Amino acid sequence: MFGPPGHAYVYRSYGIHWMLNLVCGSAGHGAAVLVRALVVEHGVERARARRPGVGERDLARGPGRLGLALGVRPEHDGLPLDAPPFALHAATVPARVEVSLRIGITRGVERPWRFAEAGSRYVSGPLRAGAVRSSG
């Protein structure tokens, strides 16, 4: 999390799930974004093999499920996001973004630091009251 921007920060949560974060601050400054959900568009068969019997919506919905579907491992920690095994691409069309209060934590819950594509059925957990919609 304190590494250079554009790299992965991977850690194990509760000794069970590997979490994928995108480092976004300058080196030496702890700043990263936890990837809580995504739509698997490439490598779908590998993701399904890692999560057998799970429907498309739940394949990578939630940070633990996402880590399992993508095969996130500790050796991914510190790797650049613009080189294999990662492939991070800019959106081709602007997305409408919802901003919400954080979930799954006990401190800092009042901070509007949760972002999701508006109306996405892949969002993990409900958007919390006090959500503000914005366009992007």
C-alpha cells in the first residue's frame, strides 16, 4: 500500500481470503483502493473453475470472491497493474458512478469512499444510506 502507484497491494483478510487493492498514492504514502467486485470478461472459464457452481453475478461479487475468481495470491503483491498477469484498461465509455458510505468496517464508516457503477447488479452488499449519485 505504500509502494508506487499503479501496483497491486495484496493481503489476506481474516486468514482466509486474498484481497486485491490498487495502489494509487505516491511511494511512501499509504493509499490504495480495495477492489470489491467486478465483471469477469476474460478468463471466464478459469474463474468458473476456481468458483464451481457459482452463477455469473456472484463469480467476483465481493472482495473475497473476487480474489478467488481471479486467483489472487501473495506473489501478486507489488506487481505492476499494466503488465501480466494484470491488464488494467481505461473505460471506453464514461460510467455513472454512485458514491456511498463504506461497509464491512467499524472505523471511518462515515466516509463516502465507496464507489460503484450506478445500477450495477455486481455490487457487493447494499449501498449505504446517505449515498450520493454523481456522473463521471
